[in-house]
Amino acid sequence: MNPREAAEHLFSQAKDAKVRFPKIFDESKIRQTCGATVMIFKSGDEFDFEGALQSLVEKYGKEEEAAPAPKKTAKKAVKSEDDEGESSEAGEKKTRKRKKAAEGDEEDEDSEDKKKVKKTSVVAEERNRPVAEAIKEMADIYFKNKDMRKGGVFSKAAKALRETELPITTAKEAMSLKGIGKGIAGYIEEMLQTGTINKLEELRAGIA
């Protein structure tokens, strides 16, 4: 299987797995991302599609599925109504109790969604989110590896990307931001062109 066929195969797998690629990615961008990712997981003439797909899922996440809680509650409510040995009063109490529990679950889900929104709502220009998050992840890994200098440099660059109101589309535009030099600008352009950063993949794998 050649690299082009491998990229198409991973693209198909990612689609079936409902990988949540950034909204700014069109189909061509997604194919490029799959192509770059599958090459990282190439060993000789073989491709590790499982590892490549897992990498995409870890990086971008998966589309959320509908929570089963409401269906489960409805099923229990029907069972309560059909239970011949229960008095109507006891049945109503149990139904109210289950309804409150279901509402509590929904409130918890809403709270979680709000937390997620709050956590990621600091990006001034939404189109800069993928690259800002990628650079921030590199900073976190450097900090974790005790490389405080690089961690600080990448953290400042990620902050600049989050705070700028201008969409960053080239390395030159990235270098116009305070705290972003030629090296990091190169990573940013790589992310914009391919949808991934090879250095970040290496850091994730612990080989950098």
C-alpha cells in the first residue's frame, strides 16, 4: 500500500470513528492531516492504522453521542406504571424521585458543558484555536519534561495566539506577534498546512 492509499484508508477510518476535526478543516485539510499522521506510524512498508487513528482521536476527540439517561429514565417510569403490586401513591413518589434524579443528571451535563466552554472560550479569534492549542500542548509537555525554558517560550507563544484578534495564516503573520520567533512560526505554518506538527507528535511519543 502506497502513502496515498494509506492516507485514504486512515481518512475513511477517521470518518467511521467520528473523529471531531476542527470546524475550519475542509475535506482536503482532513485528508492532509490523515496523510501526515499515517506517515508518522509507518514502519518499513507497513502502516500502523490503529495507532494513527488513536493519535487522531487523542488529538481531536470524537463526536459526542446522545446521552442515554433520558431513555433509561423513561423505561423505568413505564415499568413503575406497569408494576401491579405497587400502589398508585408509591408509584407516583418513585416517579417523582426518578424525575428529579434525571433532572439532576441533565443539570450536571449542562454544568460540564459550561465548564468546557469556559475553559476554551479565551481564544479571541476562533480560527486560531487549533494552532494555539497545539503550541500550548507542546509547552505543557516541555514543562512536564522539566524543560522550563522551552516550556515558557511556547507558553508565551500560545498566549499570543489566543489573544490576537487577527486570523494567523502564515509564519510571517505569526512572527508579527510578540513572543513568537522564527522557530515557533515554522511549527505554526506546518500546523496550518498539514493539520499537525511532527515535533508535537514526537513529544507525545516521548522520542523528542
